[in-house]
Amino acid sequence: MSRVWNFSAGPAVLPEEVLSRAASEMLDWHGCGMSVMEMSHRSKEFAQIIGEAEEDLRALANIPETYKVLFLQGGASSQFAAVPLNLLRPRDDGAPGVADYLVTGSWSKKAWKEAQRYGDARLAASTEAEGYTRIPKADELALSPDADYVYLCENETIYGVKFPELPDTNGVPIAADVSSCFLSEPFDIGRYGVMYGGAQKNIGPAGTVIAIVREDLIRDDVAPACPTMLKWKTQADAGSLYNTPPTWGIYICGLVFKWIIAQGGLPELKARNQRKAALLYDFIDQSALFKATVAKEDRSIMNVPFVTGDAELDARFVAEAKEAGIVNIKGHRSVGGMRASLYNALPEEGVRALVAFMERFEKENA
């Protein structure tokens, strides 16, 4: 068997230890005589799986009991609607609820567009005119004092920008999509009202969404239009078991949580991820051929877009990289060029292999 260096933005690389353990338990989970994919989500076996997953996640990220952990499905994009439907509060005079959106890339723009269907979703900042190459500064944010929440995508997967720090919202809850940076470094959950992310980047297989929601934001009196399945209280009251959850995905997420703990936790992963990103950015910054597309202070350590400035050369790079066992390196169609996603499970050796290939390609084509 030959494993490639997988730089996919998602579904993405998973730890080999996790894949090996899942394979060994495929037919018989802990002597129960069946696979996790076959067991009832109401069984005591699955209760142990989801219970341990939540317990390990809480321990990893220091999540207090004042926050609910929800294992959901429907993709992170389903939360583009769930956030406004659960958080917007119509005013006493009949005016719609208000939310501020910070648009720094494709995903936050999609979320903003969706929220406009349910209330007064205001554009508090946007860097679209600059090609989403940076994060807006604090003095550029037009925040509304009467907002029900402030929304942001903390790390934009496509454009490779990340908030270096969360904005000061003067007490207004922050709702954050953290899909492509979740569990890549320590975070203070107390800074967020709602944090959610798709698992398919740093945590597990596609199809599972994890939402961490402050208890006071989980209410019964949500918008009448809110579907039962998107109502956080529905899921919180049922312990994420209102309907059949993505059982296999939750199981894999649980194994990944245990893997992170065994690696030394989030501080250790942050140090590793910073080293990996530095290897790649340092080469790009001194390169005569490759160029990074994001302002240095706002660069993601998870998603690194870069270009040569020549579309044909970019295409040749992607093709030759694949022949060298470096795959899923092509940039998103809206950006072009290349993009290397350096998620937790990608070893430093893989980044060194990419840099060595880039160096060789530059000598042959610069």
C-alpha cells in the first residue's frame, strides 16, 4: 500500500492511527459482534461512543457545562440558516431581528446571503473588493449596538485568511464558523456564543457537524419558520439523538479526539501546525516563482493558497505534483493557482516533501 501526501481542503487527511483502529474495529466493536455502522443509536454501545466523544472534546477544549455540545448533520452550511433562525429576535415594534456579518470569503458571504432571508442581516465589513486577501481591521467594522449576534468565518478555507484575534463586540454574542481551524490550536470558548464546524477538515468524515452553543442562547421561542431539525433546543434536549445521528462520523470524531489527547493536546498541535505553516510560507516568501496571496498578518496556518502568476504553469505544477504523490493541491476555482491544506493529521514530512518538490519545480521553470 502506498499513501499519498494529501493536501485536500476537505474531506481531508485523517490520522493513520485512527484509520487503522477503525479498520480493526470495523466488523466487531469491542466484542459486541457488530460494526458501529450497524448498531442502534439508542443502544448502550453507542451511548458509550457518543458520551466518550463529548467528554473528550470538553476536556480537550475546556468546555464548561454552560455550553452544550451538539453532534449534528446536514453539513456546516445547514448552520447558515440555523444561526439566524435560532438567534434573531424580532423587535417589539415588529421589526426583524438584527445581525452583523463580517464577510471575509466565500463561506461568510454565503452565510450572510442566507441570513438575509430571515432578518436584517447587515454587512458590517467586507474585503470582497480586495479579493478576500486580508481580514478587516477593528476600525473598519460597522457593528450595530442592537445586533442579536455578530457572525464570522474564523478561517476561510478557500482564500486562506484567518482572524488573528476575535473582534471586540461589546458583549454581542459571536457566532463563528470554525470548520477549517477547529481543534488546530487552543481557544477560549467563553469568547463565543456559538461555534460550529464541519468535521471533514480536522476532525472526521464528511457529514458530521459539531456545534458548541452557550446555554442561554438555546431557546424554545425561536423563529416560527425554524424547522424542528434546525432548532438547537430540539437537539440539546435530546442529547443529539432526536433522530438518527451520523453514528459512524461521531465514532471517528471520538477516535480523533483521543488521538489529539495522545499527541499532547491542542497546545502541541498548535506548535506542530505553526512549524508546518512556517516551512511552506518561508519558502514561498523567498521564492522567485511562487507567491502567497494573503497579507502576512492574516495568513491561515491551515489553508495556504499560492500562485505562480501563470495559469498554464500552475496547471503543470498540479499535474506534476500528482505524479510525485502530492495530491489535491489545486486551488479553488475562484482563486486559481494552488492551495495546500495543512490540517492536524498531515505530518511535517508531507510539507517537507511539498517544499522539496516546489524547489525542484522552480529550478526547472523559473
